[in-house]
Amino acid sequence: MKAVGWLAAMLGVVVVLAGIGLILLLYTPIPFGDQIDFFRRFYEVGGWQGFGVAELYARHNEHRLVVPRLWFLADLAWFDGRQILTIGAILVSATLHAVILALLFRGLGHRGPVVAVFLLVALGAMLSPAQWENLIWGFQVQFIQVWLFATLAFALVAWAPAAKRYATICGAAILLALLAGLASTYSMANGLLVWPLLLLLAWWRRLPGWAVAAVAVLGGAVVAVEVIGFTVHTGHGDPSDTISQPAGLLRYAARYLTSGVSAIGTSGQEILGGLLMAYALVMGLCALVWRDRFRPAHAALLAVAGFIIGAALMTALGRLPFGLGQANSSRYATPSLVFLLAVSALLLHQLLAFDRRRWVATAAAFGALLLLVPGLVDGVKPVFRLIDQRDARRHTIAAFLAGGYRPHTLKAIYPLWPRNAHYVLKNLSREGKGPFAVLDDYRPSVDHGGSVPLPGKACPGQVVEAREDPVDGLVAMGWVAAGVGARPDWVLATDRRDEVVAWGMAVVARGAGGPDDAGWKFEALGPWAGRSVGPLNVIAALADGTRCRIVTDVPPAPPRFVATVETIIGPAVREPWRVVEGQADPAGVGTTPPRADDALAIGTFGQADTHLMAEVMIAPPPSPAILALPIRTGDYPLGVRVDLTEADGGVVIDSHVFGRPSAPGWNWLLLRGPTGWRGGDTDLRLRVSSPGPQPWRAIAVGRPVWIPVDQDG
């Protein structure tokens, strides 16, 4: 047994170190995902002056994140919103949870080394890399604490003395249990399941009537308030539909309960999960029938197991339409491991009652290995992918500092609406919060306008695209090969005067096609200087402080936009703009078009609904030419596009989908057509569209004109 104990203890320590190492490796102060929603709401209501009880209590999906939002606010106030407090709370909460479970195991009557070993195994499970999403992301503090507070509530009721002479201690324990129950409920919606189990546990313990009544009254009130008026979150399954799929619900729950050991395979999960659910149910029934044969710690551990089984079924009701595979999400590894620990404590207690020590030792060793090793494997497998995600988020902040609003980079922190992410970053930047509290981590020592002489040392790489114009600013994209050594910290683009005009990070692995394809992609960004700054020199700044030149004298590509048009070959339109969908009129242009005599200009600025599709017929140019369209967009032209096609055949000659806005003013979009296109005698159709309806998707267009092919603006 000693050897088994040492093995389990050392394995627990290894897993703890792996979990902490994962946190240190992947930590970032950059908000992403649902954190963006929190910060957006915080700033929308006016920050500290406007964020009150209503915002704390507001639903997030089906949850009331009151307690987590308090953590977010505290982290913002005391640690500049860098996730230091929230991730610290995750670490402390996981540790406390392991301690409480170990104390409950001790409450079964065990003492000495076996309790210490159980504690180390519990620490390993609570910090297992299998739950990496809940460990490295401060927003997930609620996914750690909802289970902690539930376990604490059950433990406090189990420890509350029922004798009258200890009424004061009992009252304190019940009060703390009620507070823990509230904290669980207002960490996540799963916490509502605390109350029926807490009431059953108080009755089972034969606690004084006032204690049982207190649990019943408070729990009933909370459940009634939260259940009345509940509506299904958009995109989730409707419980009234999924309840008719009992087999699917049970399979989902079985996988959910064993997601912390998902390396055993889905079939193994369903078998193991089903057996453990049945075991917990049988033990619970036995505890109700033969109450005097069970200790309070038995009841508390069964309540923990029952709570998580209920949460698994509740989750299945809403998530089953997403597929059974969703039950193995990393976030569900936390409740899975809590469930497995609670059931393991009960099983180990029964095993230790046997006299066959070798058989008991073998079973205990197998249990420890099953509990910890699969989670370690599952947590290590995605490490390189998680590092790439971390680096992509770092690139997002660097791109924001270097080039402002870059919607394609914002997808790394908020895939759905880049506008929301940009709004949050602007506010955090203004206040020096989040990643902007440690700016030196996200920008080079030499910023825009600084001087960097061209180094003599060359390093392998290539610039695959370089462009500059009033809308996109300056962009240089390419790759630097692994032959340079370690990944460059920064890539700098300089002009003919050796001044830095763009910079960025080399963060994304180039490919896996062998030595010749190894290296890192980069994207150097800068603002529009009001003039052409090319040709460019592109330089890699290495971690050892040295620099090497990647490529020199790179000419920017012909601009997509120009601020002014000087020479006009002739008008391009045969008729005014025709509105196909939506509404647009001259009053919607917002500001004066580039040509004051433009009588065709229409727009959607100032309208309640900015959805628009408009088109105009284009006469062929008298000579080879470029079509120049005066256009203005709202601040976030998501989905706004321009298409130039043949009038009858529909062949696309050129098109542009907006990323960055032309706002606040007008610019000319240049539509060139395919290489070698020089016009012809076929009429063309020019179409502009915006999905609307938001004001930041507004557009305005004027009279298109033909300009010479060699005009650069």
C-alpha cells in the first residue's frame, strides 16, 4: 500500500505542476470571448458610474453572473483588468475545493497518510490540464467556483452540529451554507440545483426545524425568482423538445461526467459514466433508507455527486442539439473531475474496508491513474494550438497599436463582431487597462517615426504583399524563415529615410512542409502618412537585440483607394443610381462629396435602417482606364461591398469587400479589373450593398468616373 500511496502522491504533484505550468505558459492580460462582452457593457453604461446592480444581475446566456462580475470588477480596479485576480481566484478556488473534498474523505473515518494521498490526488484533479479552458481564462472563474460553493454548502450542512447545545455553531454553519448556496446560484445557473439537495441534506441530518425552514424558504424563493420568466437562450436547445430524447440525454450526461478522462474514448466514457451514475443513485437511495449507517460526510459527497449529475442533465437539455461531442468540452472537465473525486472517495472508503490489501492497492492505483493520467494527456495535446491562439491575441494588440482598426486580427479575440472588440480595446487603451497596462510587451522599442538603419546582416524571408492607401494605411505581409534562428520579436518596415513606417509581430507558424517551409508569417502595419512612403525595407528584430534585413526596396502595390482624383477621362454613368433594396437619398450622404457638383450622390447616413443595395449602369471607357468610385462608409463597414460586373453576362470584373472604413470622410475606390483589362465596348454594372441596419454600416456613393490607368492619386 505504501508504494501505491507514493505513486498516487507523486502523480498528483506532477499533475499539479503541469496545471500551474500551463497557466504560466498561456497567461495573457488580453480579454477575449465573453470577456469582451463584459467590458463592452461596462463601458457602454459609463464605467464605474453606470455599472450597478442591474448590470451585475443581468443574464449572460442562461446565467446570472453576479459573483464572477464582482471578480471582474475587482480585477479591473486592483489589477488593471489583467486577469491576475481572476486567475489567482481560480487557483485558490481549485485548491480549496481539493481541501474540502479531502476533509469530507477524512470525515468518513480515515486518518493519516491515506488522507494526505487523497489530498494530493484531489489537488492534481482540481488543477488538471484537462480543464485548461477554466485554468487559463479569467472569465471562467465561475466555472470553477459554482462547484466549489456547492461543495462548501453541502460540507457546512454536513458539519453543522444538530445538538441543541451547539445551536450557535449550527446557526453559523447554516448561515454560511446559505451564503455559499447563493454564491453557487449566482455564479452559474447550475447553482439552482444546490437548493433541493441542500434541503434534503438538512432534513437527512435531522437539523433543527428552523435550519430546515431557512433552507426551504431561501432556496424556494431563489428558485422561484429565477425559474419564473426564464426563456431559452437563442441558439440553444429547447428543454421541452430535448426532454423527449432520454437516451441522448443520458449519453450526453455520461460523457459530461467523464469528460475529465475523455482519453478513454467515447464508448468507455458512456460505460463508465453510466456505471458511476448508477452507483451514486444506489448509494443515495441506501443513505435515505438506512440513514443511521451513513456518516454526514457520506451524505455530503453524495450531494456533490448528485449536484453534478443534475448539472450534466440540465446542460444536456440545452446543449444536446450541438451534438454529443460538445459534452467533452474542456470547460466540463472541471465538474467531471469533481464528480469523479466525490465518487472515488466513496469507493475508496468501501475498498479500504476489505482485508485483501493487495487487491485494494491494485484497485486504488488503477483509480488514481484513471483519474489523473487521461486528464494530463488531454491537457498536453492542445498546447501548441493554445500557444498559437495566445500569440494570435498578442498580434491583435500589436496590430491595434500599430495600425488601428484591423478587423481580421480582431477575430482572434472576438470572432463574431469585430466592432465590439475594437470598442473594448479603444476604451481599455484610453484608460491604460488590460494589455495596455503593459504596453512594452506589445510594441517594439522603436515605434513609428523612429530611425532604424538598414542592417548589414541578411535573413531569409520574403514580402508577399505591400500596399498603402488612405483607407488601409500601410501594410507589409510576408514571412521570415526559421534559418534566422529563434522567432523574431518584431518585424519593422522602414522608408527610404530609414524611418519606421510599419511594424508587427511574427507570430504565426508559416507551415509544416519541411525545412524549406518552416518559419513565421508577419504582418507589419502603419497609418496612412498622407503620401507614398515606398519603396520599403523590411527588417527583423531578433530576441538577442540584433537585427537583420529580410528584403529591401519593396515597391507598394498600386493603391486600392486614393484621396483625390486629378485627371478624369470622362463620366462613367448613363443614368442615376437605382436603389434595388432599402432606401437612400441625397440627404443621406452626410458630408459633401469629393466633387461638389456631384448630383448623383446618395447615402444612408442618418437613416434608421442602413440596409441598401443600389446599382448604376456604366458606359465603357473611351480608352484604357480605371473606374473611380467616390465612397464613404460608416465606422464599421462589416459586409459592405462593391462589385463591378458585365451588364448582361454577370462576369465579375472587380470587387471590393470593406474591412477598414473610409470614414470619417470620402475616398475614391479604384476598380481596375483583371490583369490586362483595358475596358471594351460592353456596358458594365456597378453595385454597392450594405446589410445594415446599424448606423455604423451606413454607406454613401457618388458619381463614378473614368481615370487614366497610370494615375496614382
